Amino acid sequence: MDDFAKAARAATAEMRALFPPTPLQRNVYLSERYGADIWLKREDLSPVRSYKIRGAFNAMRKVRMARPAQRQFVCASAGNHAQGVAFVCQHFGVQGTIFMPVTTPKQKIDKTKAFGGDHVRIKLVGDFFDDTLTAAQAFCAAQGAHFLAPFNDPDVIEGQASVAVEMLEELGRSPDRLILPVGGGGLSAGMSRYLRGVGAMPPMTLVEPVGGPSLTVALANGGPIAVPITDSFVDGAAVARIGDLTFDALRGVDPADVLLAPENRICVTIQQMLNVEGIVLEPAGALSLDVLPEMADRIAGQTVVCVTSGGNFDFERLPEVKERAMRYLGVKKYFILRLPQRPGALKDFLALLGPDDDIARFEYLKKSARNFGSVLIGIETSEAERFAELFASMTASGFAFRDITNDDVLAEFLI
């Protein structure tokens, strides 16, 4: 056992004063579906509903050990890291100042306040996270506070390794495969370093969202590099640049073992786990489960551990999740119809719809000519194959239309 593994075990033992181990649960539904022995490491059941409490606790603990007089801590976060820091500030009885973007949803602000109580102050600064981070670091320097990084910190990485410590203790051995989400890399770096340090490293699959492939790009580049975030839906893992320290622990990963999960498909996974299992997962928390269908042949007959990294899901987002899931499954489409401006034209179009076809959106956009008008239409149906029939009927009936379901530019403005 190397020094990192020893330190991770010590950190895990200290955490028991804060919360018990999160459960490792065998999931019958997923096991039967994929013909494997699938276990979920339920980080969504931690006191703050994510693993982030671990790194925050260990980093603050180490600072307090080295500098007992240090009582001011600062972080910049709009999500799970903020809540973890707030909870730990309350535990240690220190003062935390948490910087959040002005655009942070009230639900996240309220939860952070609830976890920290009188021990945290929240400052809303900047429309974008980079502005928030700059303000937090400037405040930290001026006040002589300690900045708690979300992932690129050795003590944070050490704290996140406690997930692996618990996993081995609960399972009794190393799994045949470990599937982890990756954003900034703190969790995957910590777990992989611990498992290598105790000689129990299984094959590992890392999953990141298509809209923020920071590890994929870093491996191709030979080092961390900023990537544009093309979709921020998976806000807990859509990180523009993986950490330098975390990448050092992951640079040997085979690029073939890093999978990209489409955001709309993740919505299908969130819905399935909620409807079938009653498990509430945030988008990042569903990443490890989302790739199971494409890994089915590789994991058949194996013992697989998937880390469900967080369950801080705002149910106000549920309509968006449903919408994106339906579009991924192909049972909802949007198109622009060129509708003739004559009596009975709309009736003729409606006659083409079947009993399972529902109009979810109908909006006149403009008259493109004296005899025609453009109409935005959204249709929901029961089977994806139905749209081929509907579009064929529309064409045969002389209706001109354009499918804009996957046109990101038009969808952003019209849908």
C-alpha cells in the first residue's frame, strides 16, 4: 500500500465523524437488463446528495491540522461543491464565503444556506462562472482566507478517494469493471490512485458529456486544454478544462475507455431510473448508468460498480428532461410547415394525423407569400417509426415542410 492509499484510508476514517459510508447497492433491474451483476455506489445518498462533501471535508481538515488558526474559507461554485463546503463549514465551526453566479437558481442558493447556516455567507457575483471565480480568488487574497478548489487540489483528490475505500470494503473485493463520471477529474483521479495503490485496480470506464469532453481532448492533446462547452445541461460534469493534478493521475487512461454520453440520451436514463427505480439522479449522477447499453456485450456476466455521483436534481427541470428524452427517442419532432392560405388546408393537414399523433405546438410564424404561411408544429407520437409514415403522407399530399428537431440554431430561437 502506497502513501496515497494510506492517507485516503485515514481520511475515510475521519469522515465517519461526519457521515456513514454511502451504500453500495445491487440493482436488480439493471442486473437483469444487462445480464450482469450491477452495483450502484450511491453518492446521491450522502448528506449533501453528492460525493463533493468528501473532498471539501478532507481539504478543510488538512488545512485546520496545519494551521489551526485558519477560520476563513472561500469557494466558487453554483452546485455540489458549494453545498459540500457549506456543510463542512458548519461541522468545523468555521466561516465560509461562497461565491455563486448571479444566475444561480434560488433552489441551489437556499440549499447551500441550509447546509451552512450561520457559518456561510453567499455572494452572487458575475453572469458567468469565470467572473465568479475571479471575484472569489480576489476576495480570498484580500481576506487571508483559504481557497477550496473543487477538484484540482491534492487534499480534495485524497478525499474523493474515500469512495474507493468504501467500495472495496462493502463489496469485499475489486469489481470486474468500474464505471465513473468525469468532469474536473477529482473523483476518478482519487479512486484510481487509491485502487492502484492497494493493487486492486479493475478495468475502468470514464464517462463525460458530449457537450464538455475535457478529458477526451486532454488525452488527445497530451495535456489539459480548455474546450468550449457546447451544452451545459450536465452542469455537474461539463467542465471546460480538466485539472492539471487530476489529469496527471489519468494521463495513462486508454482513450477507448473514455465514453461520451449525449445529453438527450442522459435524459432518457434519468427518466428510467426515476420511473422504474424511484432513484433521483442529477444529469452528472446518471452518466455512469447512461453508457450501460453500449457496454452490454463487454459487461455481460461481470460484476460492475457504477458510481451515481449526485442526486441534486431540480424538479423544475423535469419538463426539459422529458422533452429532450422524447427527442432522443424519436417520438417528438418539430418542423416548419408551409401551409397554403386556402380554406380547408389546415383540415387537410390534420386529416393526415393518426390516433397516436398529438400536436404539442402550433404557432404561425409568418406569411412567407400571399398564398402560403409558415407554421411551427411540434408532434408527439407513440413510435418513432410513425414519423416516416407521416412525412411520406405530407409529401404525397403536397405539403412542403422542414424538420428542425436537430437544428440547434433554429431550435434555440423557435423551440
